[in-house]
Amino acid sequence: MMLLRDRREMTVQLRRYEVEAGGMERLVNWFPTIAAVRDHYGFTIEAAYADNENSEFVWIVSYPGNVEAFESAVAEYNDSPERAAAFDGFDSPVAKMHLSYVDKAL
């Protein structure tokens, strides 16, 4: 369970995916599968939005600690059998990814 005090030191990443024409529904329907894997590895999905007008899927993911802790957790997650299983048979409609670490502005 994430306590409020634990959220002070969070690394937050904004992820924007350019989605191929006709692929948004497939991505949105599949996303809970990978979100569950992220959760298993300690990540929190803060928000996820389908921007149909611009063919973008935008989501925000956080992890306790600094950027180094985030990147270490990403490496473990990327090498996990759970992630591999989530992607098995999934024809990703993501044409391009834009990733950036962001700071809270409000």
C-alpha cells in the first residue's frame, strides 16, 4: 500500500505514443494488461488518456524514488516474464514513443 508520505519522492514519466490509424481501440483494450504488470513491479499508473483527435495515447507512470530508482525498476520490468507474456501475440499499433520525466507544476 502506498502511503501519502511515500509519494513525496516520486519520479514521474510522461509517455506519449503516436498510434497508427485504426489502432487506438486495440491499444486501449490491451493497456490494462500491461498496467497490471507495471503495478506488480511497483509502478503507479497516474492517468491514461486516448487522444483520438491527434491519434495519441498519453499516460503518466510514477515510481518511488529518484530517476535512477525508476530506471532500475524499468530494467527489471523490461526483462520480466510477465511483461513478455503481456506482449506475446499483441500487435502493437504504437508508431512512435515520446518519453520524458516531468515535475509537478501545481
